[in-house]
Amino acid sequence: MNPFDEDVADTKLYCISAGQVMSDDIKDGVLSHLSQGESCYNAFKDECLTDPTHFEKPISKLKWKTFPSAMITTKLTVKDKKLSSLKE
């Protein structure tokens, strides 16, 4: 299937590098990241206007659902008891 074809009626989101269809929660997260970021910016701006010391406090990190979050993580143990993690 060519995802760039004009006749594609599929509404799924494809990860071209992995050749996989992303789940609906990842699709919604990727497609709505601009509106979520803008709402977080507006909340930060409003908090800074009400409390001037808020600007110097750390900002909490957002948990975005992206293409790498769809990868399967496999943990392997090796001979010298070190734990390594692989993404497929």
C-alpha cells in the first residue's frame, strides 16, 4: 500500500520507518499535540501572571504518545549479569 496515494481512503496513521499501523491512542496523541501544547502553554502563562515566582519553578514533563512508544521493549540478560534493553 502506498500511503501517499491520493485514492487512499484509510484513516489510520502509519509509521513509515517501521511499516506498522499505529494504535488509535498514539494516532490521537500525534494529531492533537499542537492543541495540547497550546493549552499547556496558556495554563503556564496564566499561572505566571497570577504568581510571578511560578516562572522559576520546574515545568512538569508531558507524557506524549509517539511512534517510539509503540515499539516493543525486550529485556535480555547477558553472561556477566548486565541487563540490556532492546527495542524492536
